[in-house]
Amino acid sequence: MKNQTDTLSQKSLQDINQSIKVPKKASFWKTLLIFSGPGSLVAVGYMDPGNWITSVVGGAHYRYLLLSVVLISSLMAMQLQQMAGKLGIVCQQDLAQVTARNLPKWLRYGLWLIAELALMATDLAEVIGSGIALHLLFGWPLLFSILITVLDVFLLLSLMKLGFRKIEAVVSTLIMTILIIFAYLVFLSKPSLSGIVNGFFPHKEVLGIGLSKGNQALTLALGIIGATVMPHNLYLHSSISQTRQVNYQDKADIKRAVTFMTWDSNIQLSLAFVVNSLLLILGASLFFGHADKIGAFSSMYKALQDNQIAGAIASPLLSTLFAVALLASGQNSTITGTLTGQIVTEGFLHLKLPQWLIRLLTRLLALLPVIIVAFLFGDQESTLDDLLVYSQVFLSIALPFSIFPLVYFTSHKKMMGEFVNRKWNSILAYVIAVILTLLNLKLVLDIFLK
């Protein structure tokens, strides 16, 4: 390992690094408010459009059975995100920088390539989600709606000039919009409270035992887990956790930063857990028995105004609210995706390019496969849905290449000092990483061999 006390050539997201002042003697709640924000950007990745179909379809097929999977995957995410945020604060570097600094060149470039492809796959889901939402809301041609999402990059650049707290405020507002809309939809659908409570307890049926469609239940469970922890979130959190000012000459100040980062992360990921639960509950209470009719965003949109599926509550207003929530989710995720593009490029390659160029290139690379597929096969939503599924498959494959370095570095005493993972925590994290890897491989095999 190289000495982490060496002079760092550049800070992660240098224009916002250590940009937010933290009063020394503020109360607990005021300090928590100041540290709140990065967790909301991280939570976005856990409620992005890539998660929606799996959760809603899971509820439509098996009602509340898979709620326990949502809970378990959220707890896994909390542990890994806490490690990522801690790594950034303690080492004053993001995961990409630490990886590039401490691993051989061949491995460094290999991990960079996988991270870049994972970013493209992540951005692909957000682009498709936003594009379909615009198509549903305004009736624009689907391909045009997708291409216009490139403007998100310039929106982010404008927000950056106003300060990082403004970005956090916008993202938090969009998250609350999604939460309120789905809470309202679930309230109208009148779910079974006893079914919800029972669903949060693990059942053997999750593994397909005792079900006629056992393999499909397991596949959906794996899909929920695989879509929950995203590779780009680990890079993102390790960077934006450094936006608060920390006195690195004072160990107590570092400890305070780690503590409040953990509070922020867990609170925001709890909100993401609620949103994912609402998605599954909506599928269970409204679409159970109609799973074959809601496999795509547009079919969900139409189902919400179909009396034969949504029953007495069906109305154009509900489907419009659904599309608004989808647009909010897509917009949120594109903001974090473009930020992560800069983190990965600068961290792995030490390239110092203009921010607008890095973010524009990241978005254009994500648009490229959509454009190719649209020209070859047409811009029908069913084709784009297949593309979205395969992007999630690649993310499942790429995930271990981010998790294992994160656990390894945060378990390294020389790097982390007194903030090193406790032994039980490292063991648990490695077990989670191995389980996620095996489950994701199983998911990939299920998809390609079905």
C-alpha cells in the first residue's frame, strides 16, 4: 500500500470538495441538518427506474411475499454505503482514487473499464425512464423524448454554479415527490396491512419452495437484490461525503463527520426502502392477477386507468401521477449519474477535463446504445424495455468489482487507522459481497437460459 499521507494531486470533485462549513458547537439536530444531503443523492440509485419494474411485477406475481427481500437488500445497502462514505472522509479520496492509487496498473485499468460500462448501463436506465415519462406525459415521439434528456447535463451544470446544497435540495424535493405520489397510490389501492406485516418476515416460498412458479419467485427476488446495490453509488458516496469541511488535525472532528454521514446515509436509505416497499405493495394490491399486463412502464401507465385492472380507482389522474413520479426518478438519477461519471474518469485516469465535457460525454455514451437499437429495431417501448433489462444484468455482473475493493480498503488498518472496519463487520461485508455475487450470477443464468 502506498502511504495515504502523500500529497494528493487533486481532490475528488474539487469544485465542491470541503465546500460546506460545519459549525463546531452546533446542536445534534443542526449538525445533522448540515450533514444531510449526500445521502439523498445516494438514495436516488435505490429507487431509480431500473428498480421499478422488478418491484411492481414482484408484487403483481406474489403479492407481499417479496417484501422481506426488499428489507434485507436495503440493510445490505446501508452497510456498504456507510463503508463508502467512511472511506471518502478518512482517506480524503474517493473509491476510484484509492483503487487507482493502490492497485497494479493492469487491474486499475480493468476496474476503470468495468466502472465506465456500469455507468453507461446505469445511465441507460435513467435515460429510458425519463424518455418514456416524457413520451407518456406529452405525447412526444419516444426517440425524441429520450434524446432530449441530454439537456439534463446542462441543467446539472447550472445547478453546480449555485452550490452543492442546491443540488441536494432539488434531489430531496424530487424524492419527496416520488414518495408522496406512491404513498397516495398505495393508500387508494387499500392494501392488506396484515399481508404487508407478514411479508416483511422471510418465508421459504421466497426460495421457490412450495410454489408452482418457484423459479420465477427466486428470479424476481434475485432481481430485487441485484437492482438494489448499484456500483456507481459506492463511487459517488465516497466522493460527496467529502463535501463537508473536516479538520483532519482533529480525530474527534473526523469521527463526528463519519458519525453524521452514517446518520444521513441510513435515514435517506430508509426513505428509499419505503419507496421500494410502496412499489411492491402497489403491485400486490392493485395488479395482483394481472402481472402479464404490466411488464413495461407504458403498460403500468395504461393499467392505472383501466377499470378491469385498477378497479374503481382507475383514472387518468393516477396514470399521470405515475408518469410524473417516473420523470422525477429519472431526473434524479441522471444528476447523480453524471456526477459519478466525473468521479470515475478523474479518479481512475487522473484526467482533468472540463466538467461539462466529462458529463456530456458520459450522457452521449449512454445514449449511443439507445440510438443504435432504435434505428435497428425501431423505438418501440418493448425493445427499450429489453435493453433496460440487459443493462440491469450487466450491473449485476459489474457489482462485485466495486464491492470487493471497497470492503478490502476499509478493512485495511494502515489506510483507515482507528476507523478501520471491525473484524465482524468486515467478515459480514465479505459474506454479503459473496452472496450478492452468487445471486447475481444466478440471475444472469436465469435470464439467459430461460
